[in-house]
Amino acid sequence: MSVRVRFAPSPTGSLHLGNALSATANRSFADASAGVLVLRIDDTDPERNVPGGEEAILADLDWLGIGWEEGPYRQSERAERHAEAAALALDAGAVRDPDGSIRLGGTTLARADGTATYQLATVADDLDLGITHIIRGSDHRPNEEVAAAHRAGPGRRAARGDPPRSPAR
């Protein structure tokens, strides 16, 4: 199996220390495994995105000497794919709330306007991009259970792929 990891910052400004560490850890793991680092810009929340945020991230990665083999991919350019994944999630048991949002358990997958949230877009994109390992900060631990459930169920059926895993600790 070829290792594929991703670094997926949100374009909310320059990288912070945690982002830089995550990017470095992913680059190092990809290098040690003769793998690929994919750069994906997680821009599903337009209210949080700042003008010039993506450019600042790219400049910071360049300054750190961290390159990537694929990307940058932008989640905002994959809205059609995310809508397809939301429909498949509905087929697999997610529910549409009266306001139009789509939920799986207590997690919102798509907003009332139909746009994907982080939870849906990330799972669909990880599966579509063939991400094999997820390496990120402990601040994302609360997302792990929801993402794992979605990858094992509706997300996996949506992308017809194998779920990524975390490297052994």
C-alpha cells in the first residue's frame, strides 16, 4: 500500500505553530514511507476564510521548506461532489432537519443552504483522494469518532473506498 497523507489547513490567515507542526509531521511521515503529501485547503466555512489566507499558508509552507506532491485542492471547488456525498448519507440513514440541514446523529453534515460542513467534506475528500493515514493535532481528537463512523458507513459508501487510519502511536 502506498502511503498518502494530507495537510489540510483552513485559509484563516498565516499558519500557527500547531499547523506548522502538523505539516512537518505529515511531510516527515510521507518521506519516511516513500509516500505522498497532499495539500488540501479546507475552505468550507466562508465566514472564517480571510482574504489572502491561502496565499499566506502557501508562503509559510515555502518558508518552512515543506513541499507537497499533489494539490493544493480546495474543498470549495468540490461542492458538487459533496452534494452527492450528502445524498448518499441520506440514503444511508442521515436525516434532513426541518431547516434543510442534513445530520448524522448529532453531527451536521450539510448546512441548510446545502453546503457541506467540515465533517462531510473532509471524509468525502479523504476517501476520494485515497488518503491512507491521518496525522493531526490533538485538538482534532473530538472529530475522530464522528469521522470514523462516517468513513465506515455513509462516507465509505459515498466514495466506495477504504477508510484512512491513524499511524501507530
